[in-house]
Amino acid sequence: MAEKERTKNRLLQAEGIEVAKASGVQFGRPKKLITAEFIRVYYEWKSGSIKAVDAMRLLNMKARTFYRRVKEYEESLAN
């Protein structure tokens, strides 16, 4: 009985998620964008003026987010 109810709930949840996505609802945490501040700190870091840890602290980013944004920014420069 409980398994049947759980299956029903999961189905309803999946349908709700589909409807929300179709109407443009964004799920998850908001993305940290590449701003002018990021670009300024990026060039300081690349020139060796500051360490990566300091750049992350200035931008209030975790390491994974910082390096992901660095990769995105460098790819945008290559194109």
C-alpha cells in the first residue's frame, strides 16, 4: 500500500516538474555571472598580482565556481 502511494506521488511530482519546466521555471541555484569585476580580478590573477585564493575571496566564489567561470571566460575569448 505504501509503495503504491509513493509511486503515485513520484508520478505526480514528475508531472509537476514537467509543467514547471515547460512554463520556464528555473530550478537550482542562480548562476554566478561573469561581471566586469570578475574580468578585472581575472586579469590580476593571470598577471600574477594576486593568488587564486585571493581572487576567489574578492569575488566571493568557491574554487569550483571560480575555475568554471575562468574556463567559460577563456572559451569566450577564443571564439
